[in-house]
Amino acid sequence: ISRNTMPGTSLEGIHPTYIYKVVLLGSTSVGKSSLAYRYVKNDFKESLPTVGCSFFTQTLNLEAATIKFEIWDTAGQEKYHSVCHLYYRGAHAALLVYDITNKETLNRAKLWLRDLEKEFLPDEIVIGLVGNKTDLAAEREVATEEGKEFARTKGLLFMETSAKSNHQVNDIFMAIAQELLQREREKTSIPSPHGWSTVNLGESGVRTRCC
Amino acid sequence: GYLPANMDRRESTLKRKRKEYFAFVEQYYDSRNDENHQDTYRQIHIDIPRMSPEVLRLQPKVTEIFERILFIWAIRHPASGYVQGINDLVTPFFVVFVCEYIEEEEVENFDVSSLPEEVLQNIEADSYWCMSKLLDGIQDNYTFAQPGIQKKVKMLEELVSRIDEQVHRHLDQHEVKYLQFAFRWMNNLLMREVPLRCTIRLWDTYQSEPEGFSHFHLYVCAAFLVRWRKEILEEKDFQELLIFLQNLPTVHWGNEEISVLLAEAYRLKFAFADAPNHYKK
């Protein structure tokens, strides 16, 4: 992850900038684009089915660091599955989105998880499970506990959201950010041979992209 | 289109095709809730209310027609089936046929259900066959793993590297991949990139070109990308570049812009016509 570090505002890199790639995965019409749109534009609109992948950015100024999220919003239809791995390659975080009013979409999210587990080691990626559309509580098919329990057994972050009524959308991205920073700290606290405990600024700005 | 060149045979062909379409509807449409077709139907049913423009999707009569057209097509083309994006492809034909019965200005707020039932049926059948004809030429765009699209994006990349090396290098330098923006250009034939009136103008030319929707479309895409060379070269950042390329400012485009684009595409086509291997490395 440290290769995504950019020069900080001070010489010591006390306030570094990190670029993190977050990919939104899940069944068709669960609200992936709406979550991205709510988070980035703080608004809600009916969106066209995503084709290929839509790209958004959002910058978070936190005390410890500045985080630039690159959000990759993918198409949900299974037919597109074959091109999707092109988009999640190299991701730092993934949000697996399901629709709480449609049980089948949680099963699909579990399949996505299996795909990710094939591609990434557990410490390579932060994964959040997101039950969207809490505004449609009357039509709920998936109990909160069920999502929460599944997330717990798999070690995923978990939150229920509503892109429409703006419920916990910021929170899930914030949780992802905090977890990524935490991992960054754990990494850098391991002393390097020179006794340095900061990220390697020599590699700053270098980025690799695979898709 | 799909009509014979001989004018005398057109009327009878049109009649026969319309009859044929409604025979398909009769034969297949009831199976939409069968176990092996319900996924297809459900997906179409979810997508139709999400189509543009709004004026069409809000009319139950229209969504009903679109659902039938798409379902019948998907059932009759099992190799690809229904793929998101195909739903967009009906709209230009439908709007053109509807416009025969109304003034162009009216199309923004026109109630389709006010047309006589027979007229609507003809529009439905004609839209189906036009869309089918279009898709016949690009079916490998929508089969498993979408090889047609992958191949065309690759070809676009090679073409652009020949015609504007500076733009090509700039994208490459900032690690922007063509697939990240041009996938949609191929999948939806630029429909998502320009306003509907421009799509109709563009496709009018595609229809009169041999292999318009597959081959000529590539030259149009290349011209379209290079059209933004100034803006592209000014962006020095991956994120800004990709956001720009996914949201090109064409809202105010009309016939004039499309004519310029097509002229440039023709120029490219002829420049490469004698040397088809030019865009292959």
C-alpha cells in the first residue's frame, strides 16, 4: 500500500496522502451507483444501469492523513462478470453491496466474496459488506443480524445503509478509510533495517495499475 | 435497414415482418415467467424503468412495448441473451418511428398511448426488426466475455496510436486504459456519450454504411476521442482524465457537431482503407 503514498505536507511525511482504490461489487440494481453518487455528490437520483464501470473520486481530509478514494462502480449484471475482474484488480478495498429487500442479492454478495478471496490475500484488501435500501424497511427480506453475523464470521466490516435517505453512507466509507489507515500504521510500525518508522517517501507517487 | 432495395417489394415485406414478429410474441411471450426464462425477464423488467429519456420510461405503454421487444430478442438469441445496454439500443428506433406521427417538438412530452393501437403495433414490430438487424452485425459484443468489445477496444487503441500518437502516449503515461472509458462506447454505440438527437443522426449514417455499427463505428470512436485532444492533453492526472473521459461535455451537441465528427471519421476511414493493416501492429 505504501507505494500509493504521495509526499506529505511536511518533510517528515507526518501528514501523508494516500490514494486508495475502492471497488463496488454486487448484484444488479442493489444500489451500487446510488451509494457512490450519494457519497461523492451527496444526492440521490435514479441512475441508468451501469455499463462496464463508472469512476468517481472523493477526498477525505483526516487528522492523520489525506485520503483520496478512487471509487470504481461496476456493472451488476452477471453477464458482465467476466470483465469485472479487470476492475477489481489492484483494489485496496471492496464494498460488497446487497439489497436488504432481496435475499438472493446477499447470496450473490457471498459469491463475490469467494471471487475476491481467490484474487487477494486477507491482508491485501479491506472488505465491507453493505446491506443497502434500509428506507424500504417494510419489504425487508434479510434481517440485520444475518448480514452482521455473516460479516463477523468472514472478518468483514458491516453496515446497513440507504443511499436514498442518506443513512450511514458516509459512515461505511469512513470505516473503510479508518481500517486502511490502521493497516498502514501496523505496517509502518514494524521497524525497517534503518530504524525508520515512516513510510518510504522515496517511492512516493509511484503507482501501478493493472486494469 | 432490413427492407429490400426493390421498392415494389417493401410494402409486402413490411407486412410479413410485422406478422412474423407478433407470431413470435404469441409463441414466446407467455414463457417469460417460466423457470428458464425468468431471470432474463426479471433483468429486463428491472432495467426498463431505468432507461432514458424520462419521458418514455414513465409511460406504462412504452415500458410494456420495450419489455416485449427485448424479451423476444433475448429468447431468439440464446448465444448472447439479454445484456444490459441492449435496452438502450431500442430507443432511437422507437423515437424515430413515433416521430412519423407527431411533430418533432412534441416528442419531449408526448403521450404514446394516444396513438391508435394498430400504429403502435407497427412501431413495435418495426423497432424490433431494426434493433435485430443492428445487433446481427455486432452480436459478438454481447456473447460470453464480450469478445467483440474487447477486440474493438484494442483496435481503437491501435488506431489512435497511429492517428494521434501524442494523445495515445499521454493516456498511456497517466495509466489510463482504453477499456476504462471505451467499453461503454462499444457496448452502447456512443448512446451514453451524446444526446439522443445526436445518436439518431449518428446511427442514420451507420445504417447507410456497410458494417456501420461494427467497423465504421471504430473510426467514429477514434475521431470522437481525438476531438477532445486539447482537453485531454491539459489534464495531467489519472483521476481527472478518467472522470473527463467518462463524462464528456456533449450536452449541447447537435447535428453540426455530429457532421464534423462523421466527416473526420470518413477521412480516417479512407486514409486507412487502402492499408487495412495500418491499425494493426
